[in-house]
Amino acid sequence: MKILRSIILVLLLVPVFLSLLTVVQGEEQNEVVEVYLHKRLFRDWQWRETQPDAVNQWHYDNQGTQLPDMQQTLTDELLSDPSLPLNGAIFKVYDFTPEYQKALAAGQTPVTFAQDFADRTYALEQIQALHKVPLTNPEATGSTEAATSFITARTGVPDESGTPQPHDGIIHLQLAPTQAGLASAYLILETGLATTVSVDLTQKAFPLMLTFPLAVETEGQALHLYPKNVSYLRSPYFYKVDAQLKAQAPLTGAKFVLYRQTADKKEYLAEETTTTGENTWVTKMAASPLSDARLAVFASDQTGLVDTDSHFLPAGTYYFEEVQAPTGYQLSAASKEIPVVIPPTWDTLVTVNGQVMAERIAGEIPLRAQESKTPQVINSKTAPPIKPDTTLLPITPLPPTPSTPVTSPTPVTATPVSLPDTKGQSPLLPRTGSTKTGFWLIGLSLIITAIALWKHRLRKGQ
């Protein structure tokens, strides 16, 4: 399925070589050709596996006629149409008739000439090298830039009966099919979006090289062009993990809401979207975001993933707010203001909580992001309450000691020391139960003295 979707994506973005159109305008019969450029938006949220045919409907053979069964205005509720008209897309038109005539004289065909300009880089290089000046928009007013820009808007487009019908996403051009009797060529280049449009595109539409003469008689009908591209609004995600174990311990059960901060208020993302897939923003009215049934709530799954799923966001800064921590974990001040920065161009990656978010591949989170659990938002465990140790015996408190009056100390009288009676005892061992060691040493000294005197008398008697 992923390979098929990749192939379909390539086919979707194949340039429309208008030199192959099977429409013709008689150069002698028409001074100008009425050209209606229809800017269509194909949103990423419709690129899901449940709607693979929606992409196929955009792989069409552009014959220069108006496509039927298309949602004409943004107020229509034709939900079967996988695309939407887009107002605010800016185009410039360049006259490449001299270069076209030189190419034809050198043996090139209209097809090969158009193929070269399908490369946007080549087209821009040619514009700069040849000092091309864009055609003036006769309906534009203001600066020089505005005067040379054509911006898609609501415009009356004639139906089969010639009656103008309102269409969004339209540029009306009037182009001369010949100049000085030679066939003309015009490069139609998308250059950006008006500042009032909050839509990010995967890339600008491929350049369209419109070459004359066209092939088949149109019987006076206008020429309809459909430069197409895909709106890939970002769908941010992150992983909820333990503060210590990180990727090894994903956390489930955390709940978040998403908000944006405007100049004077805080707006929360609503669960409900419009019929065109646009987000709805509300000011919180309930006591807490978690208790407000209108708000979109995103919960971490068993892998710790928190995904905004079908809510896609244009460029800007948003914030996730944690409203319920996983069981056993605590909310923190930082978890109530987790920044999500979606840049205005696809050259810069989305960041969540200051960490780079890997872009989805065919709508799927890349495997490396799944394995590393990035971007990450951490939670710390709640400190357990201190419980008494029931294995220890309870301590019985001592009774209070009664207070007694303080009296003067009693004087101590010294008692004379009496030597123990050593008669009939061994001269080497003290009597059992004798008193302190000091007294024992005194007695031993007397015995030794007596023995010494006795031996002295024996020697003297000899």
C-alpha cells in the first residue's frame, strides 16, 4: 500500500504539459484566449488508507476543459470531492514567445520545450538570466509587486450556457495566442501564498508552460487549467516517558489539550472540525480544560504516543497542556506549556518541546522516531507517603518525672582505709572477693618485703 501511495504521489505531481492539450483556438478568429486557472487543494488528511481512490481522482488527463462534479466554492458541501478550491495562491505569468520561436527554429518541438520548464529550478534560472518581467495584471492595484501578481479568488466562470457561476480559487487570464503572426508561449509560475492564508503546501505547483497553437477546435470555449499540489498540514506528535528511564519506560494514560495564544486570549483546539477539514478554536468556559466537552483531548497510548491524529495545523506556535498525569505520576508547571513550533516552510522541521519531530512517511511515524520515542515529554513519579514501620514494637512513653525542690549538696566525710587481713592466704593470690586493685597491690608489696627480710636473716644466721 505504501509503495502504491508513493507511485500515486509521483503521478499526482507530474507536470501538466499544456502543449499536449487537445484544444485549439483559431488564431485568425480570436485576438485573446480566455484562460481560467483553477487552484485546487488536496489535503493530507484525505490521504489515508481508507480513501486511496481520492488520490486517483486527481490523476487526470487535462484536456483544457472544465472538470465536472467539482466543489466550486468553499461554501459548497460537496464532500465527495477530494479537493478544495484555494483562494490566495499567487502566480506570475511570463512571456517566453521569443525563446519558444528560437527553440522551434532549432528543431525542438513544443513538447520538449515545455519539458525543460517543468523543472522549477531551470525555469527560475531562465527568468533571471533573460531578465524576464512578469505580465501586468490589469485588475491589480497598489505596489509594483501587486501589479504583476495574479491571486486566486472567487471569480465568475461561464458555464456551458455562458452564464457566469461563482468559483473559488480562480485566476482569469486573457492571453494572445500569436504575436506578430508567430505562436506564443507563456510560463505560469506559482510564487507563494497571500499572508492571509494559513495553509502550508508540500511544494508549489509545477511550472506550466502554455504553448500555442493548441490541437483541437474548442468551439469558442474557454481554456481551463488545473495546476495541482498537495496541502500537507503538519500533524504533531510526541511520546510520554518516565523522567528517569526515558524511552525504556513509555507512559500511558496521560491526557493533553492543545491551545494557541492570540493577542488577547487563549484559544483551545476543538474536537469538531468544519466540513472542509478546518480546525475550530474555542475559548475555554468550563472549570478545567479536561471537563470541557468541546475540546479535543489527546491521550498517550501503550507506546507513550500522543498524536493529534486527524487535526492538522498550519504554520504557527501552539502549546500542549497536560490535564491528567499517568497513574503514579505528577503534573508539573512545564507540562502545562509544551511548545509546538510549525515553521512556515518545509525546509525547516517541526519541533515539539524543543526537540525535532521527524516528518511522517506516507502518513506514518518513521521507525527511528518510534524506537527512540522522540520527541519526548517526561513525567516524574509522585513521591510515596511515609508509612510507619509496623515490624517494630511500639515505644511506651515514660511517665512524667515529678518536679522536686533543689537542695544543697550533703558534705562528704573521708573514711580511713584499712588494709585487709592477709594471714593464712597465698602470698601470690588475693582473697576471693577482695576489694579494689589498689589495695591488692599494697598487700602484695608487704608480702614481698616480708619474704626478703626472712631470707636476709637466714643468710645472716649461716
